Amino acid sequence: MTRVFITGIAGFVGSFLARRLLNEGYEVYGADIISPASAWRLRDIISKIKYHWQSIQDIRELPYEIVVHLSAQADVPFAFSSPNYTAQTNVLGTLNLLEVARRSKELKHFIHMSSESVYGKAQYLPIDEKHPLKPMNIYGATKAAGDILAQTYYRCFGVPVTILRSGTLYGPTMRLKQVVSIFLKQALEGKPITVEGGTQTRDFNYIGNYIDFVLEAINQPEKTIGEIYNVASGRETSILELAKLCIKVANSNSELSIKPFRPGEEGVRLALDISKAKSLGWTPKVDLEEGLAETYDWLKSIS
């Protein structure tokens, strides 16, 4: 049975991936700084996985065929106030993991989760994988550094790396302090939806679509090792449009409250070219409205 090790396994993406891999017959291991007792997203499957309560900076061996590196400090506003902590996790943590991977005799595939944030302000649209990395915030800068480290370990040491640059992920069990969940919760409660700026755009990526591609990458190592893929919806959506869709999905009477842009956000457009990912036979199955509706139903269930 193939062993898969997931960093950040207790998180939003890690928990979805763990569940899917178990269903596919993989032996699942993982590490997270969240204690097993607090890993609420894994409660129904934690007895079926081998869970390490551990920081990625303390990992010293990787005796697994596949590693999926998801662990990160992913809160963009928090990164502005805590850049050192963000860099420790996203850069030095990734460096430690790659160095351990370099020495692993069992490792056959290292999948590194990057982000659309590495691109910054688009020089052209849609953004393909050859677009320069010019992040506009601290989080994006640390993710770009980890991305480049992963590429370098592939070129210098032959670590079998695949890099996935995701759009903005959302879906049931997502963090409550991200834009999709914030807007949907405000709509659910009938409160004004606070839009900072509004014309800046993102590519909102439903979690199930992303997990589908991770499985494609795992199943086609001969095609994906050494490659970089944009994994997203392929649809450019403004923050203002997102807010209006959240009101529609929630059938809410919420009004819009327009505020100034956050630092580095004005003028940012992110529309990802996903044609390379689609060349593997993958396509996003869940569209934005459907994904928002599923996320809204989850938020209602926990309110």
C-alpha cells in the first residue's frame, strides 16, 4: 500500500485530501501543529491515519513514497503583523522539509502547494505558469520563496517535485476569516457586506476541484514531476462580484459597504490560465455559484 505523508493534515485542504486518499486506498500519514484532540476536521477519520503532532521544522525523516506539502501560515492580514513567523513557517519550514526529502530513500514524489499570490499584479492575462513572480504582500513573498526553493531542489538535487499554484480556495470547513466565509456569514446574518476596494480580482477555487487535481498529479508522476501547474477555476471574479453572488446564494437582504483597499490590493487582477492542468485530463467540476451554495449550507449548519 502506497504511503502518503501530508503536512498540514488537520487544515482545510489537508483534511479533504486525507479523506479522499483513504477512500482511494492509500495509507495516510500526516503532521500538524494542531493537537490530535483539536483536529476537528479529522474527527471521523483520525483513527484511520497516522498523526504526528509536530511542526514541519522538526521533521527529520520522510520514509514515505509521496509527500504533499500543504502546511503554511496562510492568513494574509496576519502576515503583515507577523512577517517573521510567516517566513519561519513558509520559507524555513519548507526548506527543512526539502532538505529531509533530499535524503529520503523512499520518496518518489513531492507535491508542493504554492499559491496565486506568488504572481502579484498581473503583467498579462490570463496568467500562465511562466508569469514572473512579483508578490504584492508578505504572505505571497514567503510562498514565492518556498516555490523557488522547491524548484531549485528539483534542479540541483533531483527531488521529485511538482508545484501546484492554487487559486483562492474555499468550501465547507474553510477558515472563517477568509473572504468567502466572511461574506457568506454576513449575508446569512443579514449584516452589511464589507468590501475592501472591490475591483481587485481573484480566481476562486472550490476545494473539491483542487483535490481532484492533486490526485491527478499523484497518479501521473511521469508527466507531473518537475512541472508547475495553475490549479483553479479559470474564471476571474472581482471581490465586488463575489459579494453580490454571496447575497444571491444566501437570498439575503444584506447591503454592500465599500471601504478602502487593503495595502497592496488596488489594481491587482488574478485570472489564471489552467490549460496546462487541463491537459492531464482534469477539469473543474464545481462552478462558483454551486461551490458558494455548498459553503453557505455548511455555514448555516454550524451557526
